[in-house]
Amino acid sequence: MLNITEEVIDREHILSLEGRLDTVSAVEFDRVMNEHLKGARRIVVDLTKLIYISSAGLRVLISARKFMKERDGLVLRNMSDGVREIFRVTGMIDLFEQE
């Protein structure tokens, strides 16, 4: 299960994820992400409480990253060690700006 908390501060959109971003929840995350892509100057995805991310979740982030390259970008914040390891093993760790 994935919970998504959304906050907008001066065109910076912050999406906080809690739980598991897997094949099933990636559909909802993709829908939410697409809503925010329309008006965001910058998107921050807070991963503090994310315990797992699947390839479907990575796909949503990569797609959003490509779209946001023309703006101030997409930033991943507070990646846990377990999630960081998934990004590292898949070779995606260096694709994203991190805070």
C-alpha cells in the first residue's frame, strides 16, 4: 500500500510517499505525478517513509524526470538505505538530483 501526501509551496510541489511503491500503487502514483507536472516549477519526492520501490515506480520517476528537465527539475529527498540500494543496483542512482 502507498500513501501520497501532496503539498504545494510557490510552484514547488512536494510529494511524500509512505509504504510500498510497487506495480499496483505505481498506477496511482503516475496519475498523481501527472497532475503535478502540469503546473510545477520543481517537484520534490520525499522518500523518508518509502520502504520499497519496484521497476514500475522507477519508470514513473524516470518519465517525470524527463518532463521536468526543461524546468527546475525533479528532486528525490531523504532516500532510505533500502530504497537507495534499489536505485544503486539498477544504475539509476546518478540520474536523479538528491537532497
